[in-house]
Amino acid sequence: ERNAKGKAKGGAKGKAQPLQPAAKDEEGFSLVDNRPVPGKASGRGRGNTKGNKGRGKGLQANYQEGILGQKQKPFFQTSPQQKGKGKGKGGQQRRGLPSFKEWSVQTKTEWDMKREIMLSSLAKLQLDAREVKYSDLMWCGKLHHYDRMFDRITAKTERPMRRFEELEFFNVSTSDDPHLADMLQSEDNITMIATDHVLACLVAAARSVYSWDLVVTKIQGKLIFDKRNGSHVDFLSVNETAQEPPNNDDKDSINSPVKLSQEASCINQNFSQMVLDMNHCKEMEHPNPFEEEGDDTMVASGAYRYRKIMLPGNPKAENEFERQAVGMIVRTEVNCQMPDARGDKGLVSVKALNEYDPKLNYSWKNCLETQRGAVLATELKNNAFKLGRWTAQAILAGCDTMKIGYVSRQQPKDPWNHTVLGVQTHLTDGFAEQIGLTRNNMFGIMRTIIDLVMQWDDGKYLILKDPTKSVLRIYELPWDAFGEDESGEEEEEEEDQELDEDGNVAPVQPER
């Protein structure tokens, strides 16, 4: 059992859970206990696989059930003739549809729907990015040099993936970050605080297929953009936007969306540490904010860069708030720095794509060297949301270089052991242009959502992506939503609810 231990200052701490499997079983991953952690954290937070001593909820176990949806639901045939609330008989899914159609949050009838946004409309939102102003407020953690030896890896000189099970990794939510809370109070002209993970989801929303959600809290005219701990935002999907995405018929399969997502998240954590040159390390001005004093456990290398970003207003707007510039503070992550760089130049964002099912006629081992462009084009098509998120995170952090590793299983049936087949280097701005992500659109989306929520009363709001349509919905929630006894209520309310044509509980539709 996990015990919540409060700290004197009200900032609960918990041990961080590295993205490492707890124990190996025959079929794939052994999942960590997914029961809600008692107690509410309001400060630093961590959690740890060793002994399951979660003391707070800065970061839930990343190896937990429910990455892309908690409960298994039957699949239903999607055909034009099948309308209304009836449950359809099982059948083959139409090719090209996502194989995973669960809501990341079960909506409740008492939630008031405030707005429905078509994802296609997000592309039209623009803001002059040349007028966006950045300033650094704080650097925390440590920054190692990138090891250039990894740029020379080829499929013939592949490198086994190292595991870093002894390190602690963090993915602390906005409201659990002590620095962000202090800055919201102390800094002038600040309307919003957020993390790069949360904002990147919003920016890349139009590319997503699976359901995900964000929580926005408005208090005294200030906004906190956040995620629920252990939510889908914490994990990386695999082949989400592919024509034939991973099948969820057998959720215990090592190639089910949930297990692949755990595998991809684990690979990214390990890869971010593997490519570092441990002989060159620069300590930042402040220590890692989520590291407990007196704890002997090693913390994963990387720097947190707290940035103040000023978004310009629209002088032609009727609303006075929309005419003014808006300030936001974002906690961003920088993985490492190029060896010959100085100051804040040459910052690098390190990510890894992974291959889980190589085909006889197409595998990275055979194609990566000779058809590098074709391999990347396939990944851009199959993982549009994930690559969009990564690019937005790199832009927010001011990383001018992205290092993308290509990682494959050593054996197709073994999700535990991997090999690095190559690393591609991309200039962040060039890569953003290649995938059609512009800074103008990116900041335009952020400014529009901020302006929208600022029109409403103080309260708690949920931004929810519909898994069956290209739609974002924003609901007003009760203040105590997503509290610790929420899960019990959810199960009781799920009975006798109306189902849509895909067998999911239909969310409240807006009044026309």
C-alpha cells in the first residue's frame, strides 16, 4: 500500500517511477499497481518502482495499466446503416480506423459543455511569432554534452540499447511544480503557467487520433494548464496515425497499443541518457527541483529551463484582454548540448522512434541507410501526433537541434532488448517546416485557447479529444473533479449510460 506523507510546507513528495518494467513475464510487461495514490500533492513530487513507496503524486508509475484507456470495451461494427444507441454485433473494423477508441476520461452528465472545436479549424489560427518575446527565469538540473559517436552508428555497426534502471525520471505536472507556483505569484504580467508537454499536446492536437485530455484551472484571473497524473499525455503512442494502427483485440499482447506505448516511453528515457558524454557536465544554477535532499538515488541527466514567453495581443480585437500582450511561464526540458556550443546555443532535444514489427520486405535494418528519406516519411505519416509534440517541445525549450534515434527490437517477439540502428540530426526549424508546424500557428493556438478560457468564470475546465471524431470539447468541471475517490463513482455511473455507435459512452452534446 502507498502511504501519503505530508511535508511541513504542504508540498508532498513521492519517489519517481522510472519507466522501467517491474518484473518480466512471458507475454510482455508486468504492470505496476494502478490504484490511485491517496493524498494530494502541492509541491515537489516523485514516485519510485523500488518498493512502491509513492508519497505524493508528482509522477505516477509510468508502467501502469491504462495508458491509452482504462477499461477494455468490445468493438462494434461501424457501418452507415448502424445508427442510434443500440449495441452493434461484433465485426471486422473498417480498415484505416484507429484500433483503440476509448475516452481518456469518462464524461459525466453534470459536466457543462462550454465549447466544441473542430480540429481542422486550429490550422487557421495565426499570430505573428516575430513579436513573441522570450526570457529565461531559471535553469535547473545539469546538462551533459552530446556524444557525437552516436552520429556515426549505422545498421551494420548497431549499438545495443542500455538500460538505466537505477536512475529516477520525472514528469511532474504543472500544479505539483514548486517553482511554477512561486513564479505565478511573484512575476509581473503573467496570466498562465504550463509545461512543454501540456502545450505541445494542444499545439499538435489536429494530428491526434486517440483520446487525451488536459485540465485548465482558472483562479483569480490566472490560468494553470495541467494534466492528470498518469494520463495519456504522459505516454508516447506508437503508429497512432498509421493506416493500420496497432490492434487492441488482445490487450495482453506485446504489440497492443498500451504495451507499445510503455515500451516507447521506456526507450525514450533510456535513449536520452545513453547518448550523453558523461565526461563533460555543466551544473545549472539551481539543482533538479524534484530531487529529494539526502536521497542517494541518481537522477537522470537533463536541464529544466523555465521560460517567460510573451504573446502579443491583437490591436483590432474588441475585447480589451485580447488587445493586451499575455505572459506565460513554461517549464521546458533540454536533454543535452552540442560539444562545441556555448551559452544557450547548441541545445539538443533527444528523442527515439521505435520499430516493433519489421516486415520481410521492409525493415529499418535493411532500409535505413539506403532509403533514409523514405523511412522518415513513413514515420511522419504513422506518428504524426508524436512527432508534432516533440517538435513543439523543442521549439518551446529553445533547442535548435533535434536528434532522433531509430531503435528496433533485437528480436521481434522481445520487447525488452533493443538496438540503436542510427541517429538522424535535424535543425528544429527545418524539421518543423517539413512537418508543417509553423510558429505562427503554434502560438496562435495557445493565444486563442487562453483568450477563450479567460472569458469564463473562475473554475476547472477539461479539454478532451474525442477518439471517434476530429473534435476537441471543453467542459466545465466541479472543483473536486479527479479527486481521490473519483474512480469509485465512475464505475457506478457507467451502468445504464447511453452508448454511441462505436459502443462508447457518448459525451454530452452541445445545444444547438
